[in-house]
Amino acid sequence: KKGRRYGSVVKHPCIQFLEVRDALVHFTLSVFRRIQVLLRSFWNNRLLRSFWNNRLL
């Protein structure tokens, strides 16, 4: 019983750490992708506006 408890105590934090690490990696990647998409759309809108303004002028 003591061996099982010790083993479970040792294994559980490692598994929990890996799950937390994977969740953090996924979260940071998704946030980075959202920021990248927002910046890209903002930049495209800015370029299109300047292009249309120059074309109209």
C-alpha cells in the first residue's frame, strides 16, 4: 500500500504538469494566432484604404 501511494504521488504531479504545460502551449499558440490574424487584417485594411485613396486621387 505504501509503495502504491508513493508511486501515485510521484506519477500524478508529472502527469498534471504535462497536462498544464500542453494547455499553456495550446493557449499561447491560439492567442498568438488571433493576434497575428488581427494584425494581418488590420494591415490589409490599411493597405487597401491607402490603395483606394491613392487610386481615387
